[in-house]
Amino acid sequence: MYVQPLAYLDPTFLESEEGRPLRILAEYLEPLRRFKAQNIQDTVVFFGSARIHSRENAELALGDLVRRYGVTTDAEIEAVLARGRKAVEWSRYYEEARELAALLTTWSKTIEGPHHRFVVASGGGPGIMEAANRGAQEAGGKTIGLNIKLPFEQGANRFITEGLQFEFHYFFMRKFWFAYLAKALVIFPGGFGTLDEMFEILTLMQTEKLAKQIQIILYGSEYWDPILNLEPMQEWGAISAADPALIQHANTPQEAFTLLEAHLTTHHLVPTTLQEMKAPGIAKTQSGADRRGSGTV
């Protein structure tokens, strides 16, 4: 005899169109529960390409290519070798993200208090994400991976703290957890996804939707300067003259750490709202009334 399961245990219902609101809510409540259990107050988020490999792996891959093809005049093969050499050059960003995450984690562990502060968080996958989680783990700290199910590239890396690997279906719920716990972002070289994530936070900052100071550090001028020039937007009046100052720049792990330490100490060491003192310390959303100084939400 068939036994009808309870609605909240029925996979057919939960995976249906009608069950979508419950799936969305689950991607808020399930991470909330685990952040509380792990005593995470706030984060520093590292963004960057999933395609950047560690120096060791990039050099091994290039060595395999050289052994396979040797010296050649074939244009297509030379293009493959050139990409291999570029991967070795690009690997510096993996190693520097790893170093910066270790510096930040080592410092954050010295902060006294009941919760884990300024925990390194990433998108949970390979490349720069892996480097950030790896550096934090090597420094002996907790580290978060907000993974997303994608058709390629995105498998969770092995350096995420047990209990802090999250799997999302909905991009907007993943972005919620990036934005509302973060006190700073470090943007390493990346592609469309990296730019999407950066501009999402920039928009929240520009429109004053978050009642907190978020720092954005664009790491690697050699990469970003030819790609991201905001001056024409300013000249055309699409952004204000002050908006480019929302982004700071760094080219070494120590330089980025100095910026982070100063920002986090000045603006976030002592949270300004009761809401952000909790674990997790989800940032208060700011309304027009807040900006006029006459109310809160």
C-alpha cells in the first residue's frame, strides 16, 4: 500500500515549481543555521578566476606540453604552448591570494571576542577560490566556501572548513551570503563572474543599500588596468566623480593586507549595530529614512 509522505518530506513536491519558494528559503535558513553553529560573525571575501592554477600545477602542465610537442613551428601548437607559459605567469595570483589569506587569517585570530571575525570566504571552487581557502586553512583558521552548481569548473575545493562548505542552486541567494556578511572584498584577476560579483557589491555601495562600510580592493594592476577603466563612465556622467574612489588598488599581499587591516580596524572591529554583533552578523539594510537619520529597518 502506497504511503503518502508528509509534504515537507516529499521530493516530488519539493522539486516542483510550487516548491520553489521553499527551496529559496532553504538557501537562506540552512546556511544561517550552520553559520550560527560555527560561530561566524563576518567575512572577507576573495573573488577571482577559477582558471588560475597553483605555480606547481601550472609548471607541471607546461612541462608536459613541452615534452609532448618540443620545439615546433606549427602555429596551433605554439599557441597551446603560449597558453601554458601564460598559465605559469598567471599562477602568481594564486600564490599571492594564498599568502594574503594567510596574513589576514593570522591577524584575525588575534582579535579577542566571542565570535570568529573576518573569516576568509570564497566561491568554494578552484583557482583563486581554492588559493584563498588554502591560505586561511594553512594559517589555522576557519574558511568558508559558497559553492554554486555549474555545468563546468565549479567543484568544491578541499581546503574549506568542515561544516562551512555550502551548495547553492540560486545565484541570488549565494550573493546574499557574500554581501551581507562581508566587510571587505579582494578582487583578483577573473572573468565575467568576478566582474558580476564586484559590480553587484559596488551597486549596493553606490546606492547606499547597506548600512556599513565595505572595502573593495582590486588586486593586480597589470591585469585590471587595461580591462577596467571607469574614467569614460565618469566623463559621460554615468557615475559620479567620487564613485571610482570606492575601489582601492593593491599589487602585493602585504600592500593588500595593510589596506584590509586599516579598514577593518577603523570601521568594523567594534560593530555599530546590534545586528552585526551576532553570529552571523548580517548587515542591516539601509532605507531612505536611515540616510536622512530618521529611522531604521
